Amino acid sequence: MSIARLLAGTALATALVAVAATPAQAAVNDPLYDKQWGLRQIHAEQAWGASTGTGVVIAVVDTGVDLSHPDLTSKLVPGATFVDCGPASCGNGDWRGPNGMADAGDEHGTHVAGIAAAATGNGLGVAGVAPDAEVMPIKVLEAGSGSFADIAAGVRYAADHGAKVVNLSLGALPGSQALTLTGLESAVTEAIAYAQAKGVAVIAAAGNETAPLCDTPAWEAGALCVAATDRNEVKAWYSNLGVKADLKAVAAPGGAGLVNCDDDVWSSVPVGAGSANCGQGDYDAYAGTSMATPYVSGVAALLFAQARSLDNVYSVLMSTARTPVVGLRGAYSPPYGWGIIDAQAAVAAPRT
């Protein structure tokens, strides 16, 4: 039964702390970088002098990734497919899946992967949040949907095969939290706990229904829920609130989800799959909490590359996040969780 769906990757769509300056790398030469306002919102480039994510693997548990995309091929580690496979993988994480077909909506995982860790400074397309992190493509969704069992299998595979970050830009319908709270569905809850016990961060999308709670699996204990902001640092109209029982929630750039491509989030899509509206064959602009989530996964990779523990990574992501306008850090609010993540502040934070 299909219970999980993409969280809107469509082109329609309490103390002040001082942050020490971190030298930025030389200006990147990726052609679409100027359109990547989200990197500036989270101060990504200012963090790269301290960490670029070297040696860290981000598992993109999603619709699969275009393994031939020129902005991603150099970043990939072996992946897996869990669509109609049972508990064992029957593929390599390619976006086309076991049937070899390019199903509508399956461009999503390639877009998510590019946000987190696209090759940077290579003169192509976009820059990633964690320029030297690697991507593990894990396909658990086909045509935009999948099962709890397949998602859980993907999370466990990632934890067992070297990933330090699991990105879940997916979720079930509002109200599905009752299934896990009552124990009627436990596969993903147990998989997240399994990953956490292995020191793996699970970063998950809040959802796009303008609902008051994070959708599951972001709702689950051990997952960090991510709400979305627009380019003006306002909570995106579609984004669910960053509200869950353990209050593990932050915000990140997700785009406007309205009309203008450049108000959304630019990233890679399977070669040739870019929309005519935005005019880029191998790249496109999407909006959603799906897009916000890999920004956080990328910053988590920057932190793990500094030899931090999982507890420290989660703590730093939340304590260094900032509340728009007032600039407070470590202040919780429902629209933003603990605030918009700040890569520059995060990599400068203590490691204990």
C-alpha cells in the first residue's frame, strides 16, 4: 500500500551569540550559483573555510538519483533500490528503478541530491551545501509514492553501509502520526532508532500541507524535522510547522512555490528533464520542505567532517540556528523550530 509521498518538489509547486568570521573559499564558478539564494541564507560559503564535508556520506533515501548526471557522478557511492524488492536491494539507486521507466515525479531525488552535495567549482550547474561530501542514492519511492517497509529498508541500508546522514525528503499524510504513536506502524520508527544508535543523523521534511505538526517520519523521535522558508526568510506558505513531541526542528530554504523560478530552489534533475518554464535541460527550480531538508543534511555533513558526535551535530544545528528579524539563536518558535540553520555559526561551534 502506498502511504508515503513526496513533499512538494514541484516547480509550481534564548541568547545572542557572537559568530567568529570564517574565511570563504574562492568564488565558485557554477553557472547557476547566483540563483542559489538558499546558500546565502544559510551562510554556506562562509562555512567552507572550516569544513566542506570531506569523507562524509549523505544517503538520499528518495526516488533514486540520475547516476549519469554530470554534477553528481563524481560524488556518488554505491546505492540501493528497495521498490518492490522485499527486504533486499534489487538495484543501484538509479532513478529509473527496476522497471527501467522514467516515472513522473522521480526527478525528485536527483534534485535533493544536488542541493546537498552537487559538485562545486566544476563550471557546471549548481553548487552543493557540502561540496566534498558524497551521496548514496537509495530508491524507495516510485512515481512519487512508496511503503513504510521500503523506506525503513532504505534507512537501515544507509546506516549499515557508511552513511552519516540520512535525508528523508518524504512523508505520510497528516494524521499518520497516530499509526506510529499507537504502534500500528513501527518499521520506520524502528529504522530511525537503529540509525541513531549507529551515530547516523536522520533529517526529514516537515511536510507541505500547512499543518500544525511535522509529518511522519519527521515526527519520529530521533529525526530532525525541517520546515521551509522563502528567500525573504519568511516561513513558506505551504510548510507545516516545526512542531513535534521532542521539539527537534529547524528551518531551511524551501522556496516560494508560486510563480517565479528564481524564488524557488535550483538544483540538478535527471539529464534532459528540466522544465520548459525554467529553461534549463539538466536543472530545475522546485519548492517544498523536500528542498529545505537537504540544506540541513548538507550542514550536518559539514559538522560530521569535523569529527563531531551525533548528539553534538543535532545540538549545534539547533543551538546555532537563528530566528529571522530578531537574530536570536537557540530560541524555539513553531514556524521555524529552533530557527533557520546557519552553516557558518555551526562549524564554529564547540565540538563537545
